Amino acid sequence: MKSDFEKLVIARRYIEMLQKENELLKKEVESEHQLTLDARKALKDEQGRKEKMTPDEKLKIKGDLYVQQMRDTINNLRTKLKTATDDNKKLIEQVIRLKSGNKF
């Protein structure tokens, strides 16, 4: 059985550990709060910049995004076409081999 003094020492160590953990949590919350504030400020700045844009600038940005999307689509379709063409050639070769009687 533990004496009252031993219980007090254990309780004190536990309290110290909790205080350290509390300090770490406070630092983490402050850090996340600062990140949130920074993100809000960046969003507000970006919205302000967007409001100051002329219609021509907005149209140019939309056009650039559309062109980039179309390029990505073209590249994806090229890749699919190449794969399909290669598969088709393999199948044609396989059919020719089967019809000629050579199964190798």
C-alpha cells in the first residue's frame, strides 16, 4: 500500500505531465489559428485582386484555362488512341496467326 506522500508525488508528476501536454496543445492551437488567419488573408487578397481585374483580363484567364484543359484532353485522347492502336495491331496479328494455322 502506498503512503500519502507517495500518492502526492505521483499526483504531482501526473499534474506536471498534464501541464506539459496542455502547453503543447496550446502551441498547436495557436499555430493552426495563425494558419487559418493567413489563409483568410490570402483569400481576401485574392478576392480583392479578382475584383480589380478588367473584363479583358478575366476573359484571358478563362481562355488560358480552357486552352490548358483542351491540351490535357488532347494528350489523354492521344494516349488512349495509341494504346487502342497497339492493341488492335496485336489482335490483327493474332487473328492472322490463327487463320494461317500457326498458333505461335
